[in-house]
Amino acid sequence: MSNLLFWYHTLLTVIFVLAPIVFFALLFITAPYGRYAQNKKFFSVPSRAGWIIMELPAVFVILSGFLFTAPAAAYVLLLMWEFHYLQRTFVFPMQLRNPLKPMPVWIIAMGNIFNIINGFVNGVSLTVIHHYEISWLVDTRFLVGAFLFFSGFAINHHADWVLRNLRKPGESGYKIPQGKLYQWVSCPNYLGEIVQWLGWAIATWSLAGGAFFVWTAANLAPRALRHHRWYGEMFADYPKTRRALIPWVL
Ligand code: NDP
């Protein structure tokens, strides 16, 4: 048990320390996947396989914590986690309009490492660090967090759906997304993802959840700024009032 706690505290610290470094690095370096994919520069695999391989550890590693006995409400939190990760790992990649787009292996490897660390830390947090008795399910923190979690999921899911439907089957180019939150921001899918993990942090009321939220924001805020700049450069008629990530703010 002391070994487990040592690794829990060490890896939690690693996430909190690395998050601001990643944030500043990503303001200057753009991860070369999606619209920034560089065909021949890196050893790559098709994006559909890449997404599945990258996210797979997140589905399973959290279960390691459940080798220990856990109170009932921990299983409800586990279901919320799996609700997201089963969609992201097995459904989202099957819906990609351009599944053969190259995804660099080093990005997949980095995603794997993060998903293993994050799955472990959250698994231990749900089962060993915290004791989520059934009464937790009516606690205001759980209720507010769960509301944000599912609202964020819905925003992310809808925004990804809009993007997917910009392309007809066989098309691979880019268009200006319109409607709902796209009226205000370029990347509502990233906004939804950040809100979702903020909800997770509140629903679990845990450092592990807080670390995941900080990490997600550190990754997605710079990428949203990059996407926003890219839209402005690509489309002369790109709406001027639209912001990158947070309506009227950023
Ligand atoms: P993007 O918004 O860059 O792309 C999402 C999909 O929509 C891609 O298939 C992309 O195609 C397509 N697309 C995007 N913009 C357009 C457009 N203007 N016209 C036509 N098609 C478009 O998202 P990501 O690929 O970065 O992320 C995908 C999901 O993963 C998101 O839900 C995101 O929140 C999540 N994610 C979560 C992270 C985390 O830290 N938790 C980190 C990264 C992503 P193409 O691939 O050809 O560009």
C-alpha cells in the first residue's frame, strides 16, 4: 500500500508540475495532427487507429484502482468516466470523416503515457484516497459536478457532430462551422471538454480530478488559440466577433 501511495503522490505532482510547462510550450509549438498533420515528417499511423490506441489505456487503467474494495458511489463515478472514454475510444474514431489522415506515433505515445498516469491516479483516488459512500450522490458537490460533466459532454459531442457534418462523405477540406456555440467561439468542442473535466473535478472533489482538469485546460486552451488564428488566416470572411474558447473573453 505504501508503494501505491508513493506512486499516487509522485504522479499527481508530475501532472501539476508539467501542466503549466505544457501550456507555455503549446503556445509556441503546435501538435502536428488534424489540420496541422505533416505527411512525411514523422513516423505516423492512420488517425482512426491512432485515436483508438491513444485512448485505450484510459478505459482500462482506472480499473486497477477497483482491485481494492470501493464504496458504491465510486462505481457511479467510474461509470461517468467510462461513459466518456468508451465514446472517445471506440465511437469517435469510427465517425472520423478522414480516418486515414496521418497521426504521428510520438503524439500517440505521449497520449498513452498521460492516459496511463491519469487513469492510475484517478483510479487510486476513487478507491483508496477517498471513500465515496452512497450519501455522496446527493452531496451538492457531486450534483453540481455531475451537471457540469454531462453539460460539457453534450457541448463537446454536439460541437464535434457539427464539425463532422461540414464534410460530405469523401470530402477532406475545411469550412467555417456555424450555429449554436460556434456563433461565439471557434472551438466549442474544446470548451465542452474543459467544462466536462471541471465537472469531474467538482464531482470527485479530489486532487486527481483537479489535476486532470488543469491538464486538459493546459492542452486545449493553446490549441483553441491556434485553431482560431488558423481560421482567421484561412477564411477572409471569418466572423470577427467570434472568440477562440470562451465567449467574449478569450
Ligand atoms: P478538431 O476540432 O481539430 O477536429 C475534430 C474533427 O473535426 C476532426 O476530424 C477534424 O478533421 C474535423 N474538423 C475540424 N474543424 C473542421 C472544419 N472547419 N471543417 C471540417 N472538418 C473539421 O479536434 P481534435 O482532433 O483536436 O480533437 C478531437 C476531440 O478530442 C475533441 O472532442 C477534443 O475535445 C478531444 N481532445 C481532448 C483532449 C484532452 O486533453 N482531453 C486533447 C485533444 C483532443 P481533421 O482531422 O481532418 O482536421
